[in-house]
Amino acid sequence: MDMAIQNNVRRVNPRRPFTVNADGIRRIVLGQPGDSGDDNGDYGSQALTHNHPHHAAKPARLAAGVATTACLLAVAHSDRGALDEHARQAVAAAALLADAATEVVLLVFGELNDDVAALGADRCIVLPQYGGHAFAPEAELAALSALAEELQPAHIFIPDDGVAGSDLGRRLGAAGAGIATHVVEISQSGLAAYRQQGSMLARRSLAQIILLEMDVADARLPFLGRGQLADQLGTAIGMAAGAAASSSPFLDLGSKIMAASQMELDEADFIVSAGNGVDDVALFNSLANALDAAVGASRVAVDDGKFKRDKQIGATGKTVSASAYLAFGISGAVQHLQGIKDCRHVIAVNLDASAPMIKRADLSIIGDAQELMTALLDQVRQARSAEAAS
Ligand SMILES: Cc1cc2nc3c(=O)[nH]c(=O)nc-3n(C[C@H](O)[C@H](O)[C@H](O)COP(=O)(O)OP(=O)(O)OC[C@H]3O[C@@H](n4cnc5c(N)ncnc54)[C@H](O)[C@@H]3O)c2cc1C
């Protein structure tokens, strides 16, 4: 197998018991859904073709005009308008298990800019007032309970993410509904979760509330949901949540926005990072200051004494998860890329179009770092003074 092909192959943790996708159960998922091999790991040449039908326009899961008689509910918390991979998988699990007479309803706490149909949801209720890091457990529970009361879903799918989803699901479970947590396998006939430190895989029938671990379902669906926004239902659910919030014993004072430059690198949302291609460190620091960004560096830049050791990002430095990572003159060695694997948008400036960092980046600028930094600093200063003048 040549390298180009190998790089296109996506391997889901083979130690997972199995992963559900549109074609059924697969132990190892290669490429897009449908590209997968069989359970024996037998991958035909067809698995590697690029003009696969799943790359064409996707069909709708539910036939047009068909009235549904049952419902599966997926619940997720968004982060700055988007669902993370774990939440997408929880919605996908519901969509993959739903039959032709079952609609998938998605309840989102926080804003949502994602394409609801592509997520696999037929109807979506968005409660933007519970976004960000709002602490509103009673309100969220009231909203979810009211929606469950209204829709009577057969099952409720929530990512067992260790934070908001896990908390909400367990609260609902404590209120009386049957719950299964840490679920690693799911199919129409049942689910399974590890027990006794992973030494035992316990199986049972589907619970009413299902808290899913990561990688249980493949979020790359070969079909679309109806993608309708249920505004009226959202208003009613929002009112139930509001009533619970007003009687809550907690008062959420909100979160304070800090400049990224004041934050620890591993918490920063915006990082400007320098590598060996940055000669003018003073210019780089001015730019980071003007952008209010945290400063990071490659190991070579740190070893050269240009930055302190605590600025090093990578395998032997810090692992960061910024929304935006702007890399100047960094080649993108595997040890560096390891440290930025969780960054959402990577922008790379490099003279070399074949640098690995350019391949990793969502936006690349092939050019001289010093020139780019000067131009960008000019632009930022102009924008800031225009802002101050208005
Ligand atoms: C065990 C081990 C652990 C390691 N841990 C880490 C780690 O935690 N973090 C880490 O970063 N590295 C780590 N490394 C080092 C890593 O392998 C690389 O050597 C290092 O990341 C390279 O840094 P760099 O990209 O800044 O420098 P270089 O490899 O020298 O790359 C410089 C890049 O800048 C570009 N460039 C040059 N001039 C310009 C210009 N004027 N304008 C724009 N672009 C320009 C070049 O095209 C090149 O792509 C580790 C290595 C080992 C062996």
C-alpha cells in the first residue's frame, strides 16, 4: 500500500468492540462509510476508490411527506455554535438506529450554526441561552424533561463526555428514567458497557437514557435528516427551563472574558506560534500583543533561546486546544503536530508549500513570515484605531 493511500485510511480504535455505521457493524472503519472492510479485516480494492457513491449527494433518510410515529431524542451541548465530534456521534447513533417511521429530534443547549440535516436530525430545538459555560443544571434538566414529556422518545442519546452531557443525563436518570452509562456498543437489539476496569463487557437491552462513549457510532452519515428547526417547541421548552432557573438556589454570575495573552497556553483559545522561520522575535511578540493572543513556539525556537521553555508546544511541551492556531515558520514535525491535534482552525505561514504544517493547516499562506507579520500588524493596528475612533 503506498503512502498516499495509507494516509487516507482512517482507523477507528480496533480495541473497540465495534462501531455502528450505516452498513451495520464494523470493527475497523476505513475511509468513508461504505468503504469499510468486513469484520475479518478483509478490505477489497473497492475500499480505496475515491469515486464512491457516498461521495455523491446524500439521500434523505426519511421519505418526503411520510408522517413519523416514533421518536429518538439526541441531546448535545454546543461549543461556539458547533457540536464536537462526540456530540455528533451521539446524534448519528440515533439516526443510524432510527427506522423509516421514527424521527430523530435533536435538543441543543447553546447556539448552533451546524447543518442540522447533515448531523442526521429531522427536527432540532436550539436553546441558545444555555450556551457557553452557563451553569444551569436545573434549567437544562427542566427543558429536557419537558421535551421528553412532550415527545415521549423511545430512547434519549447523550454523549458521556465527562462534563455537561454526562451530568445532564445522570440527573435525568436520577429523576427516575432507566439509564445506561459509559456505553461502548449499541445496536437495535441492545447495548454494552465495560465494567470492572474494562475487564468485562456487560450487555443489556436498550435503556431509556443512553450515555455514549466516544467512537460508538460513525458521525459521517451517508444520508441527511430533515433538518427542520422547531422554533415553537423551542419557545415552550425554553419557558419550562426559564421557570426552573428562576427557582434555582444557584446564581450564575457568568464567565469573565480574559485576554488570551493572560492565559495558560493549554487554556488559550487563540495562539500565535513561532518556529525556526521567525527571525524577528520582537515583531512576532508585538503581533501577538496586538492580537491579544497567547504565545507558543516550536522546540527549535525554544532551544535557540528565543522563547522560554514553558512556551514550547508539542510532544515534549504543551498540548493545546485553541480555536485558532496561527503558526509562523513552523515545519510541522510530528512531535509538534502532536501538541496541536486538538486545535480547531490551524493557519500556517511558511515558505515551503510542502511542509507538513501546510498539510495540517485549514488555511495556508506561502510566504515570508516577517513580511506577513509586518502586514498583519499594520492591519490590526489600523483596525484597532478605527475601532477606537468610532
Ligand atoms: C523526542 C523528541 C521530542 C520533540 N518534541 C518536540 C516538541 O515538543 N515540540 C516541537 O516543536 N518539536 C519537538 N521536537 C523537534 C521536532 O522534531 C522538530 O525538530 C521541530 O519541531 C522543528 O521546529 P521548527 O519547525 O520550528 O524548525 P525547522 O524544522 O527548522 O522548520 C522551520 C520551518 O520554517 C520555514 N521557514 C524558514 N524560513 C521562513 C520564513 N522566512 N518565512 C516562513 N517560513 C520559513 C521552513 O520552510 C520550515 O518549514 C522533538 C524532537 C524529538 C526527537
